Amino acid sequence: MNRTILIVDDRIDIQESTIFGLKSKGYRTITTHTASSAIDFLKFRRIHAVLLDLYLSSGNGISVLQYLSTRKPDLPVLILTDHGSPSPVIGELKRKEGFFYLRKPVDLNELLTVLANLPNPGKVRSMNKPAFTEEYGIIGRSPLIAKSLSAIEKIASTDYNVLISGESGTGKELVARALHSKSLRCEKPLISVNCAALSETLFHGEMFGYKKGSFTGAVASHDGYFHAANGGSIFLDEIGEITQNTQVTLLRVLETKEYNPIGHTSPRKVDVRVICATNKNLERESREGKFRLDLFYRLNVFHIQVPPLRERREDIPLLVAHFLNKHRNLLKREGASFSEEVIRRFMEYDWPGNIRQLENIVIRGLVAAHSEIITMANLPDFRRQSGATAGSLTPPPEIAEEELNMKGARKNMLYKALLKEGGCVAKAATVLGISRATMYRLIRKHQIDLKEFRAKKGG
């Protein structure tokens, strides 16, 4: 067999039992408890699978996940979770095939079964391969995103119109840009137009141009968006918002591939690929008489459905890591990361604003937090949006202590918080998002001397 398994976990008891079981079955093991050393091993050693705890006390393991997704997409990842009882989120994720999920303490038989059924290195099933492309900003590893990217690959090289549907904030424009960038028209422009921003009186002139003096206010000639996109693609966002009259105008252009600018008597030929996006169900709108059925069929030659974030929850850690990397340098918060409680709450939330909302929450957390660990206390808006109550931030002491001990805020996190706050228990508790009673209990448990931190502050 001779396969090498990298174990990234800071629970020594879990490491030892897992190592013993794996070695007894002929596996080699490499162990580490930090994200940085895990990435070094992945760079320079031949690894066949990774057992990864996302929430390391020395740093967030999500950075390892992002490295794997971008640099070693075929490498199987077995994510370790120490949720004490089954949760709907974990249950949903285990049913999907983007990752493998194992609960702590690891059941050796379950682990061996998963490893035995992994394909040979380099032959990982396509459904287990991350769908991750920073070039277009489409980030994810879920089967739904893999399906969307597969559709892009198949459709992009054709010259037919495409309708992209999905809720607001799901990334429809990113799909449009990917389609254009991978098409034969990629050397020509992609012109993006927000149809909802154009009134009926403005639509024709902005889309197809006008001649100077052709109407009041036409102080100069304007070529229009279709002329600018000639030879390339035009992206019509929120196409479901245009009126019946503008629908007729657009339909004629699609049928004849020519248009008349306002003030011109002779038509102009145009060669564009039309990519549209909508958050409406245009087929239903057509049945209800709100959108022309003939125009719907013209636009919907190919259809790509972009899934909402709540249907691809396993992509949330990757998206959080991406947005952290994108914004923390700009905000000079290079070492910042989210606590496990925040990530867990992110995974459980339905995200009505989808990816756009998630990115906004990440930015707010980076701005609001004064410590490296961003907690729920730093996200009051998200607490309200997700239906959290003030009491949920200060659970009963015995529960809070168990959570902290199990999920990464161990002794070194207590030290870090106390050191930053000069030994002030109340402030350190706020940093960690726990009550003062719980903080004092943990201080006693770990036999921490508060005088040490106060002395350092005084010095």
C-alpha cells in the first residue's frame, strides 16, 4: 500500500490513536499541528490524502484548505470535525461529495473504509475535484459549482445566446465573464449593461445609439452599447426588468442582427453574442404574460443556473478564506481570522444575500475586530440577521467551557487574549466571545497567573 497520510490536528490524543491505527494497516503518516508546516509538507513531500482539522489553535486550517484547492485539487481531503452531536449542516455536507467528513474522535474503521475507497493518486473522481478558479472569481468545491463550471466549459466555445439565472448576489456576472473569456470572442470587448437602470425612454438610445440633435438633449452622437460590443459579447443583467416595448425592440435586433440608431434611416449590422442574467423565473413570467415568450426562447438557447449559497454550504470556508485574503491586506489585518463559532454560524445561516452578503460580513468583521480572532461579538449586524439573541453569545458556563476546550480556544488563545488586554479578564473574555465567569473558570483550570500579564503590561 505505502500511501502517506498527512494529519493536520493539534489534539495529540487524536493524533496518536489515529497514527497507531493507520500504521497497523500499512499506511505512512506525517503529523503536524500548524497550518504553515502542513503547507510546507504539501509542497515538498508526496502526500496521498490529508486529514485536516479546520480549526487549529495555532491558526486557522482554512488556509490549508485553500492551498489544497488551488495547488493540489486532486488530493483527497478528509475534514475532521469535533461537533459533539450530529448537526443538520454536517449531515448535509456528508451527503455531498466535494469533501469527506469524519467526526472526532475518529472511528478507525470508518477512516480505513474511506481511505480504502479513495481512487489512486491522480485519478480522483471529477466530482471530488475542486471547482476553483481565481481568474474568474468563481470559488467553490461543491457538486453544484462543479456542474456550473462544467456547463461554462461546454457552452463557452459556442456562439449561442445564454441565459444565466440565480438569486441576487450569487455571482451571475462572474459566470458571464467566464463565458466570454473562454469563448472565441475573448479578444473583443464584453460590454455589461444593467437593464434595471435604463428606463423605457432611455433604452433604445443607450443600447443602439442616436444621432446628434435627433432629440432634445442629444448634444452629441452616441454609438450605443451594441455597437461597442460588436464582434464580442454583451451582458444584459437583470433582463427581466425591461418593459414589453423594449422587449419587442430587443427581439427584433436578435432576429435580424441589425438595428436603427435614433435619427438614422439606414440600419446597422451587428455581430454580438448576447448573455443575459436574471433573478426571476422568466419561463413563469412568460406564462403570466409579463415577459415575451418568443424573446425568452431567443435568449434561453443555453441556460446556466447559479446555485444560492445555502445550497452549497461546503463552499463557505473557501469563500471566507478568499475574502479574508482579498481584504485583510487592504485593511492591514494580515493575521486576522474568524473563530470557529463564527464559521459554524456562517455554515448554519441561509444567506439571503448570498456571496455578496458573505463578503460584506467578512469586511465588517475585519474592520470591527481589534484582535486577530474575529468573534461573534464583532458581528452585531450578522447576529441580528441570523436571528441570534444576546443570550446566545453567553451560553451556560459548562457548555461554553466545553466548546472552548474542544474547538481550539485552548490555553494559548487564553494567553494571547490576556496578554493583549494586559491581564484584564473582562476585556479578554470579550475578545474570545465568552462570559467573565467562563473566563475565570478557564483561568483556574489552566492555572494561569494573572499577575504575569499585568506585570508585562506595566513593564
